[in-house]
Amino acid sequence: MKLKLPNPGLDDRIPSHMELERMETEEAGDRPKWDNKAQYLLTCVGFCVGLGNVWRFPYLCQSHGGGAFMIPFLILLVLEGIPLLHLEFAIGQRLRKGSVGVWSSVSPYLAGVGIASMLVSFLVGMYYNTIMAWIMWYLFNSFQDPLPWSQCPLNANGTAQVEECARSSTVDYFWYRQTLNTSAAIDDSGSPQWWMVLSLVAAWTLLYVCCIRGIETTGKAVYVTSTLPYLVLTIFLIRGLTLKGSFEGIKFLFTPDVNELMNPTTWLDAGAQVFYSFSLAFGGLISFSSYNSVHNNCEQDAVLISIINGCTSVYSATVIYSIIGFRATQKFDDCTGDNILQLMNAFNYAENNITESNYHVVLSHFNQTNPDVIQKLPLKTCDLQAFLSQGVEGTGLAFIVFTEAIIKMPISPLWAVLFFVMLFCLGLSTMFGNIEGVVVPLQDLKLLPRAWPKEVLCGLACVVSLGLGIIFTLRSGNYWLGLFDNFAGSIPLLVIGFCEMFGVMYIYGVDRFNEDIEFMIGHKPNIFWQVTWRFISPLIMVVILIFYFVTQITKSPTYLVWDQEAPNFPTLEPRDYPSWINVIIFILAGVPSLSIPAVALYKLIQRKCCKANDFSADAVDTISGKMQMSDKMKF
């Protein structure tokens, strides 16, 4: 016995297989099409493979036992990521609409799923493009020799280095002071920083130019934005492997700590990373697949893109940790060199009498013969493993760790330009999908005049996002961006993903869905898809959702601040958010999630109060409805 909830009027809301065949031969409908299969695949790969693959995945590997993290990641990639990716591709290709149109066609009660996807795409795109502005700022500054983050500026008198820089590091100072000019609290906003405002305007303008005609323009841009990062990653890998200490970093990354496999947090983080790295539940993948031929092999596409995504995560982690290994070795050598200098000065040793090779032997000898002198010396603890295990993610990896490694390389401006061009391409191709996830639902909702072309809708979305994104250019902007990142792109995506799978399996109907896929690709989904769609994937998402919800409500939310007055400066100081921030958290995480039941309740009330407006009236908005109406008009 198969569970399927009542869904009256479904046949009137969706095109039949015969109508889809007719559309295919007559090229009916007003939706654009991909020029070729490569363009579609590159667009999807560009949307799925983003900044998170470069700076989030390596950090999780380092945090959860190195190579041991690969095991749950790959298992959950198969059981969670690929099934939902295939489902989004298939339902978009079958119903030929964006996220709002698809879920409204499945059931008017599910229209909120599409609206939630649109809201999340809008919120995430708003802060994601701010990261693009930061990348552009660093890219502009990379065309200098020496690089501006390679040395501390002098104070007003020109007699010494600026104290804040001298107490921290050149890369920290350039990031927190010269780029962000950050404040010491989220409620100490200050005014917009003009250089960041200009960078943000440039980022949104460039995105608009690329997206102005939808897939007609983004489809051309992805030939560069989706392929160039792989070329740059390969160049960095070749360069990284020639640097001292690179193999120590790679060895550290892949050395498995099997005890981590028994830690439930490792599996939950792996599940969340799989979910986010595929850009699922944003609505962009549904829109992209709707531009395909109805007989495109969406199952093959899902498997191929999943393999590319997983391999890219592992490949980028290898590249990143080859550079981190070099950086850690440099810090280890500098630490050892400072200690050697202290010993040489204390015991009047000639230069080169104490070297890295005999340092530990000499230090052990002095500990036995002159322990009092050694105890008074400011010797540092130099541990390569400690330097390697300094876990960093997100902006810290890109704008602090990597930039610090770059200034130690010969021809450092060249490597800086390559690195930030790569990040820019990764971010831009992801933003194509985010904009698609906003503009297409706006068209489906018909909130704006239908006469407005897509260029106007895209421009409106960019202008509104730019205006609201000014908050990220304030002195507290970095803290606001962290807040958006933690809450806008977490719980809502899990809620949407679960609703998508439940909606297709138990409201649209698994039998109908199987028949649709057989019609599109020539065979029904095998037992793997059946089991994962119906049971395993929804269960995984529910477990992850409950885990994150419980952890968020059981702990007081905190954030890290850059504060010169903090006792542990330059270490970032943890602070509690002010109480009013809970309202913002509710807007970011609660509003998109609650829009799903809210729209369903609205539709229920509307149906009960206005029974004359039956759900079958929605058929006019579907392709089949348009075709039926056009046939009537002919006669």
C-alpha cells in the first residue's frame, strides 16, 4: 500500500505527456532553451561548485579527522545529495517552470515552497555578492608590487609602524582595518565605507550585465566562469607542490582519525555540507532544468554533476592544504629561527653554529647545563602540527591565510591576481543561479506588470539587493554578513528540501513521477532512487534539521569581533549578540520557513471561503492551459 495524499485538479494544472511531445516538436511555449548540453552542464556545475567548496570543505576535513571526514561525506553525497538533485532536475524538466510555478502546479498548497526558495535566494544572494565585492577589492589591490597587505603602514609621525598592525599582522590589519574598517560590536555600525560601496556597486553591475537576458547571456559567461577555476586550481596545485612543506599539509589533510567516525557531529556536518554544496532548494536548479528538452537524460545529469561536485571538493581541499602546509612550515621556520637567535645571543654563539638541524640537540644540552638561563629566555613553542591544525574557514581562509601564504611566494602579485580571479569566477557562476532563483519566481507570481521584460525584473532585483546590501558596507558589515550566512542559508534550506521531496513523493505521487521519468528518459527509476526518495533522504534531512534546530535554540548565539581592547588581541573575541538580534534571526530563518505553512493556510482559507474559485482555475497559468486556450482561439 502506497501513501498518497488527495490532490484534486492535478491533471488540469500540468501538461500531459502528449502536450509535452507536441511542444517539443512545435517548439511551443515562451521559455528559452539552452544552446547545447555543455552550456547547461557548465551552468549547473558553476551554480553547485562555489566558494564553499574552496573554503568550507577543507576546514571540515581538517576539523573532523582529515581523510575520515571523506567517508561520511561520500556516503551522504550518494544517499542525500544525488537523490534530491535528480528530483529537482526531473520535476523542473517535467513541468517546465521555475520554483514557484512548479510547486503551485504540484499543489496550490505547496506554492509556499517556491516562495521560500525565492526568499532564500534573495537573502543569500544579497550577502554572497558582498563577498564578491570584497574579492573585487582585493583583486584591484593585487596589481601592486609589493602587495598592500605585505607590510605595515607607518604611524602619523612616520617613526614607527601603526600599533594595531604591529600587534597583529600585516594581513590581519589590511583585512580588518583597511578593507572593512571594522568596529568592535555589531551595534556599533558607523557609516558606509565608500570604497566598499563602490566595490559593491561594481559587483552588482557586472552581475546584471551577465544576467540581463537570463540564460541567453549567462549561458555564454559560464564557458569562462565555470572552467577557469579548474585551470587556476591546477596551476596552484603545481605551484603548491614545489613549495617547502606542501606535502606536510596534504598529509595532514588526508591522515584519517577513525575515531571521528563515531562522532555524530561529523556525520551531521557531512550531511549539511553535501546539502549546501549542491545549491539545493534555492530554486535555481529547477529553473535551469526547465529550459531542457523534455527527453533530456536528467538522471545522467544528476549523477555526472554530483561526481564533478564531490571530486571538486576533494581536489580544492588538496590544493588549499598544499598552500596551508607551506604557510605552516614558514611559520614553523620563523618560530625556530627566532628561538635560534635568542640562544645565539644568550650564549654568544657565532652565526650558523646553531641551525634548524641541530636546534633541538643544542636546546636539550642547554636545558641540562644552563636551565636558569633557558627559563628566562622568551622562547616560543614551535610545533608544526599546531600550525597546521589552526583551523580557519570562510573569509578567514581566503583573505587572511591564503593572502599570508601568497606574500611569501616569488612574484606574489601574479599569484594574488590568479587566486582572486578564481574566487571571483566561482562566486559569479553561483550568483547566476541565485538571480535565476529570484527573477523566474517573480515572473511566475505575476506581482509585477506582465509587460515588464526580464531585463527590467533582473535590474530591479539587483537594485533592491544593492540597496539593502549597503548594510554590509558599514563598519559592522562583517558581523551582519556572518549573521546572514549562519541563519539565512541553513534551516530554511533543510525545510524546503524536505518539503520538495515529500511533495513529489506523497502529493504529486511517486507512481506519476516514475511514469514521468520513464517518459522523459526511457526507463523508470531503479530501486536506489525509489528507496532514497521515499525514505532515506527525507529521514536524513529531518535528522539534520532537528540537530541544527536544537543546537541553535539551546545555545546563546555569539559572534567573533576584532577588538584592540580585548585582552587576547589579535585573537578574535567572542561576544553575545544583543537581545534584539533575535528579531533579525527570525526574519532570516523563520520567515522563509514559515512562508510554506502560511501560504498553505491562506490557500485553505481561500478555498473554504471562495469555493467558486476551484483550484482547477490555476490550470490557465500552466503550459497545458495556455495550449488549450490557444486551440480554442483558433476555432
